[in-house]
Amino acid sequence: MAMLTSKGTATRARIVEAATDLVLARGVGGTSLNDIRAGTGTSKSQLFHYFPGGKRDLVRALAGLQTERVLDAQRPFLDTLDTWEAWDGWRDSVVAHYSSQPSWGCPIGAMTSELIGSDPVLAAEVAGHMDRWRGYLQAGLTRMLAAGRLRADADPETLALATFASLQGGLLLAQSMQSAKPLEAALDAALIALRSAAQPPSARRRAR
Amino acid sequence: MAMLTSKGTATRARIVEAATDLVLARGVGGTSLNDIRAGTGTSKSQLFHYFPGGKRDLVRALAGLQTERVLDAQRPFLDTLDTWEAWDGWRDSVVAHYSSQPSWGCPIGAMTSELIGSDPVLAAEVAGHMDRWRGYLQAGLTRMLAAGRLRADADPETLALATFASLQGGLLLAQSMQSAKPLEAALDAALIALRSAAQPPSARRRAR
DNA sequence: GTGACAATGGACCAGTAGGTCCATTCTGGC
DNA sequence: GCCAGAATGGACCTACTGGTCCATTGTCAC
């Protein structure tokens, strides 16, 4: 990789940020390099100067940026999902973050789904970010299990998977319905399901 | 619309079916008319002969077909979600349907999300199919409320929204992880949350 | 059989996509 | 101030997109 001057890093950052917003709003396929060029006031050569791999590189970079943004918005709860209070706070921070976004939509989830058909390799990379996100939930649940706050037979992986699915589905519906309600309903239901795996076996779990 | 001979209707059906499979696997943007032409052994002119509106018309048609397929796979449970047994059967039929599909992925949900950036009008039409699907869940819950199987303060709309979100999110994750587990976990959790709105708030939960 | 019209094949077109290239202008260490 | 190399502008290229058009072949009611 060639050296970058301070001006260079600034330009690169500007490109990634503008590209992130564009792609989040219109999808990968719906955003052309020309759109990005126009949206950043740069030239075509700069795009390839900073992202030699072209669009793929750009998408890779913006997926990373977006993931950090989303993850940061969930802190500090995301790192301390050891209590039910933390889960409630987490729920609220997720809703607040997405509600503050200009346009609805699930960046990571939708992007993965879109890429999976045209570029499975890149899709897998983006999916990795989702795995990381889900990992935080699972880590919290694992700690709760160890602390005896979950029933001994509860499976953190399955619980995290279900919770994360609710989140992604809620975002998907929020996008198509242009409302926060689906996300809120989905997360609330997910937390109810989660709590049903809490220590005192009040709610019974459906076994298959 | 011009008249169609029996041969014509057969060709048209063949196009829609092949296009459905292609688009489901690779997305709308990832599937060109040429792919469809090749996949059906037809010529370009036939595509526009049977779908004068071009790709939009085709997508419209295949979204409808796919919706019918998915809905049919959930019957008879989908129409009779009046009991918890029916909900369990519904869950199983959904899992069975998607497990039998060649490739994972949420046709309707992902398609809506993809289209929303490039063709909001078409996206809204496709989203209508999702609303219809969700409507069946809500209708069942409404009947359960009326029959006293849900707590009086339960809101069928919110419950249906959350359940549907779990379903869509489960499908999304199933697609990116190439596994049925996320879907199963999501649906199981959704049913737990649903049952928590069952009639006796503090009394013993009814056995399955 | 024949004629009107559906069904089909495939050349063709304009627009746009991602991507390359080279000439020019800036930056910063010396 | 100099100059290697970074930063930038933008013309240009090729591939492929959705879409048009017309000539040919097949179908079927009469």
C-alpha cells in the first residue's frame, strides 16, 4: 500500500463516509461509482487510488465503518450484557440509534443478503461483521449462564441466534414499513423469550 | 393484453418459474434478462411479449408466484392459527418448506429490501405481499384474543409484527449462515414470546 | 386451405456500469 | 527551492444492461 499524506487520509475518509450513506440508503447494486464520485466531489481516479480493488474494496471498507458505528451506538451495554437491566438498556440504545438514522434499513443484514447472490466471497466477509455483533450477545448470555442467571440447560448460542434474528427481522420490517414499531415489537418479544430462560423456571420452554 | 394460446400460457409460466428460481437465488439486481432468457431457453422478444413492462413486470409476477408458493406451504395451519397446536404446526411447516428449498434465503423480505433503494414503487408492491402474509398471523391472534386464549390486554398487531420479524430475521440469518438453525431458533423464541401473552397471567401454563 | 394473429428468433441500440490511463497539480522532507 | 511521489481531473475503454424492432414460423377458427 502506498503512503498516504494527511490530505490523502482525509480524502479517503470522506469517500468512505459518503459512500456508506449512499450504499446504506440505496443498496450496493443501486449505488454506482459515479454516484459516489458525485457525492464526494472527487474524481474517478481517486476512487481507485484509495481503493485499488474498486467497488469491492469500497464496500469492504464501508461495511467495516458501518459496523463500528452500529456497535458503538450500543455501548456500553453491548459489552456488559450480564444483567437484565443491561439487556433493557441495550434494547433502548438499538432503537434510539436506528431511530436517529435518516433512513431506515438494515445495513449489514440487507447488504449480506444482497451480496450473497452476486459476490459470495464479499458477502461472507460482511457476514463476518454480523457474526461479531452476534458474538457480543452470545458472550453476555454465556456470562449470565455462568453466573447462574440463566437456567442450567439454556443454550447461549441458540438464545443469541434467536435474539439477533429478531433484531435483524425487526430492522427489515422497519425499513419496508418506515416505522420504528416493528423493531420495538421484535426486540421486546425477543427479551421476553430471553427472560423465559431465566433462572427460576416459571415459563416452560417448548422442546422439540 | 393480447390473447394467449395454450402454448403461450405455457411459455409464460415457464418463464416466470425459471425467473423465480434465478431471482430468488441471485437477487433482482444480480439476475439479468439475459440470464433469464438463457435459463428458460427463450428469446429476448418473448420476455417482452409476455411481460410488456420488462423486468418490472417480471419481478411483479414472480413475487406473486413466490408468495403463493410460500403461503401454500404453510397451509392449512396458516388459516387456522386459533390454537397453540396450530402455531406449532405452522412453525414446523415453515421450517420444512424452507429446508426443502435448494438454496436458503428470504425471497420476499430480501427482495423488498433490495428494491427499496432502486424502485420504491415496486418495493411497496412486493411489501404488500409481506403484509398479506403477516395479516394471516394477526388474524389468528385476533381470533385467539376473541376466544379468550390471549390475555385481554394483548395486542394482536404487535404480537404478529414481532413474530413475523422473528421469521424474516431467521430466514435472513439462515441464508447467510446456510443453516436451518437460525430459523428454528427464531421461530421457537417467537412462539415462547407469543405464549407469554396467553390467558392465565400468573396461573399455571397449560400443557402442550 | 387460408388468413389473421400469436409465438419466436435474434440482430440491434443507447445508456451506463466498472475500470484503465495519463497528464497535471500539489505536498513535504531534504 | 527542489523533486520524488502522492493527489487529482477527466477522457477513454469495454462489457453488459434493459429494451426495441422486424422478419419468420407456428396455430387455429373458419
